[in-house]
Amino acid sequence: DAKTTQPNSMESNEEEPVHLPCNHSTISGTDYIHWYRQLPSQGPEYVIHGLTSNVNNRMASLAIAEDRKSSTLILHRATLRDAAVYYCILSLVYNQGGKLIFGQGTELSVKP
Amino acid sequence: GAVVSQHPSWVICKSGTSVKIECRSLDFQATTMFWYRQFPKQSLMLMATSNEGSKATYEQGVEKDKFLINHASLTLSTLTVTSAHPEDSSFYICSARSRGRGSYEQYFGPGTRLTVT
């Protein structure tokens, strides 16, 4: 499985944008880029996914580099409820039912 | 949105006993369910992939005779930790992929905290 590299932790101020980077230099052409987040003592929550083009949804935006070797999750206005561990994951959707292999993730803290 | 529940949310058991954890998809049919475990301050580790009506596929290093997985219906998968020991104490999380939604999302349950004394 292709690996991802994320910073261990990041800090943000409330109401400011947050850019969470992810490197995936060994990504293959059919790997999708997924982002999930996990609040303390809860199961992970889907945030966004993409393949080649930038994606937007109500939670966040995903910017994918042209060579697909990196991506950035963008939270447009961080709130205290966004404090969580954010995981960037690669997966083949149709490989073994699209299993996800979690890395260490980035722990995001949001200051009021 | 799709909801996955787990029961129980926490359980304490004595060493040597078995514990069953249920994972249910409440408003969709799950062709595939996944089981993870998570130790404190660590990431999720995939234990097995379970498809409805067939045997689970276990990840390398996970003992299939110790962690019994049954996916008897499109809405229910169970994980049984047999002869539990203190080192099995962990946070167990299931997730499910839906059939027919064309979705790449996995929906995660809230987790079950197992403590073996």
C-alpha cells in the first residue's frame, strides 16, 4: 500500500484557515486520496476524497498537486470543533473493498 | 447521512472470557465491513475485512482464531474476542461501505472500549 507522510501536529487560531499537508510520492494512477478525521474517543469521520481534480464540500476543500504526489486539506475557517487528528489515506477503491490503511495523522489543535 | 452503531460502547471483562462486539449499519446495506483496533495515542490498525456471507480476510499478524468475525447479514457484523487477555484491551472500531451508493466513503462506528482485567 502506498504511504502518506503528514506532520505530527499543527496549531491554528479559531476562525482562520488551516492548510493540512500530505505527501504521497509513491501514489499510483488509480489511488484515491481520502481524508478522515477523528475526535477524541470517537470513530473517524469522512471529510473528503479526490482523484485528480480539486474538490470542495461543505466541510473542506482538497487541493491535489498536478503530479499527485502531494495534497492539502483546507479548512476555510477553523472552529474549536475542528480540533481532531486528520488522516490522509490512499486507497484503491475497488481493491479488497476499498480498505483504508491509516498512518499517524496530524493532530490539529485550534486556539480560541 | 449513513449511520453505523456499535454495541456495547464499553465493556470490562475478566481475563480468559470471550467478548462479542456488534457493528450495525442502521440505514444502509453494507456489503463490506472493516474492523480496526486502536491503542492509546496510536493510529487505527486494520484487523480484518468482512464481506457479507463469506469468511473474513485478516491482516497479517492478526490471529483469526482469537478474533472471530461474522458478517451474517448486510447490516450486521460481529467481532468476538476469544479468551481475552489484558493485552487485548483496546478501542475497537468498525466501519462499513454501502452497496448501491456508488460511494467511496467508509462510515465508522463510535467504537467499543474493551478493558480486560
